[in-house]
Amino acid sequence: MTVTIIMANYCGADYLAAAIESVLRQTHADLELIVSDDASTDASPEIVRAYGDRDSRVRLIEAPSNGGPAAARNRALDAATGDWVAVMDSDDMIHPDRIRRLLAAADRLGADMVADDKLFFGDMPGAGGRTLLGQLSLRAPLETDLGAFLDAGRPGSEMPPLGYLKPLMRRACIGDLRYDESLKNSEDYDFYLRLMLNGARLFLLPDPMYLYRRHSASISFRLSARDLRAMIDSQDRMRETLDDPTLRAQIEARRGELVALLDFQLLVDAIKARDHATALRQLARRPALAADLGRIALARVRRKMTPQDPGRSALALAILSPGEHPTPGDMEPLRAPALPAPGDPWSEAPAAFAGRLSDLSARHDLDVTVSGDDALWSFWLLPRYRSVTFDAASAAGTSGLPLP
């Protein structure tokens, strides 16, 4: 079963090698990686070519001009040959067992789309320490219908934003469907939604196997007025294709919240440009924007008053499989949850454990000891570490997982 991983890239040379290496160490080896470079001006193409010279599974597509992430993904989709397709960003990483487990779970569940949890990490304050689906406390696969997906896409929803997921998708369900190239943001959400409107079944897994890097250049953090207008236009087009009044009402609710975000962004743009007349008109038209400004100003004051990060300290960490005895000495023991078969329920929700690893790696230079197969699987959730030692059983490779 061949899997195509499509990776859009624009000037991602700083993180690209780590992303590619995480793909090439997959336990499911029948895959191809298509890096769709969107006219990068850094060393990205050279990095991809170097990996392609060593491994024929790596392919490079170069665009003559920058067209945005949706256009880059469409070029990769056009070239994909796999039975399944997975989307990955060029600054992220994936667990070595990710593709194997997603395929097995999809087969067991009869899924057309299967998405694991995303573990946040990064160098920014507060970038790590949690997962995207952590608030759901998942222990077993959860099928998500259109209504739940639409609700999760609203800016004011209490559900986690499912458009941030990076599912494995059955290529036969994708067919000729492509990303909306007018969207520079939320293009994944729009694409997944249209797949589900065409009948694709989506399951969420508790397994936190996608490592999502958050940094100051992350495009997901930036919503310009132009981005928001494109998202509103997309909602309008989609609403016209729906006959179900409940789904139309959900689309309309999301549209209303996007309009409110656009009004706020126009106010911020006017203030930054010192266009006081436009700013006053925006406030007169929507007085509630003043409260939004106040909340942002208060948040900035609180950030400035927050004590500065004292810096990274050394920490000896022992990741233990269930049943393993704590390592003697001054190591901090951390018990890994038992790894179930793909698609089976976990004994405990793994999101909290993954978030703990992410938080520790952000605050400490970790010297890690790994004991047992379950611990080895969990070790690969660490975004970074200084050194690692494996016990004899883990080093023997009985789990099928690679060692660094």
C-alpha cells in the first residue's frame, strides 16, 4: 500500500531537513515524498535534491513563481501516485510509526480519512506542552460527522479547530478534488470539508504522532484582511451548494464570525496606519470592537509583566515502559502509557503524556534513558533532547522502531 506524503515548502530551509528525515525513517517504507517548492529563495531546493540523490522516494517539484500553499499542494496532488495521501508542512516532524499506524487504523475502521492528534512544540514561550485534541481526552477513535466538523471550524467554537489536522486520506476519495487556490489560510479546512461533503468518513485517533512546530513565521498565526475576505467568499460559495438547512445555518454562523474578525483586522490596520477617521468609523459601526482592543492591550501588559524565562537547565529523564522499575539515581521518571494496537482504545489518554514531553523538551536540555518498547515509542514524541541511552531490549530493535 503506497502512501504519498505531499509537503508544500516556501523558504523552509531551517527546518526542512528534519521534516524530510522524519518521513524517511517511517516504519512503513512503501511511500513517496513529494516536496512542492513554491519558488523558494533560500537553499530549500538544494536540500531536497541532496536527499533525492540518496533516496529515490524523495521527489522535488519546483514552481516558477510563488502561488501559496494551496497551489503548491495541488501540484503535488497532481503528481501523487500513492493509494493514500498525507499532507505535511515542511517545518513539522512525524513519529516514525505514524504512517503504519494510520494505515492500520483506517483499514480497521473503514475510514476514508484518519487523523492523529498534533503535538505542539517550539521555541516561542508557551508554544509546547499540549496537543490539538487534548481537551477531548480521547482514548479511542472518534468518528466526526459534518456537523461536528463545521462547528469546530467556527472561530468561537469550544471544539478544537479540526482544520489544523493533517489526516491520511484515501486517494480514491480525493479524485479530481483540489485545494482552493484563492485561500492563503484555512485551505486545509476547506479541502477536508469538501471531502466530507462528498461522503468521506473521518475518524480522529488519540495517538499524538504529528509534531507541529510553532514559531514566529508560522503562516497559520497570521490572518490579513485579504485572507479573511477570501475565507468569507469561500464560505459564500459553499453555502450555495448546500441543501441541508442545518448545514447552511452552520456555514452562516462561521461566516458571521469571520466577518467580525475582518472588521477587527480592518480596525487594527487603520490604527497602525494612523488612519483615525477609518478607525472611528469602524468603532462606530461595531462598538464591540473596543472591548476586543482592550482585551488585546491587557494581554500584552500581562505578557510584559510575566517573569522572563530563566533559560534552559539540564535534566536527566527516564522514560519507562509499564512495569519497568524506576532508574536509580537522580533521574526524573516518566511512565509511558501502554501502546495499543492501531485503532484500539488506549488505557489512558496519551495527550497529557505527550504534552508533558513537549514541555520538558522546551524547558530543559534533556539527557534521556529509555526502558522498554512502549518507552521507545513514546521517546519519538520528544521534539528535541541532548543525549539518549537505550536499555538492551530497546536497543535490540524488537519493536521495529528505529533508533536515532
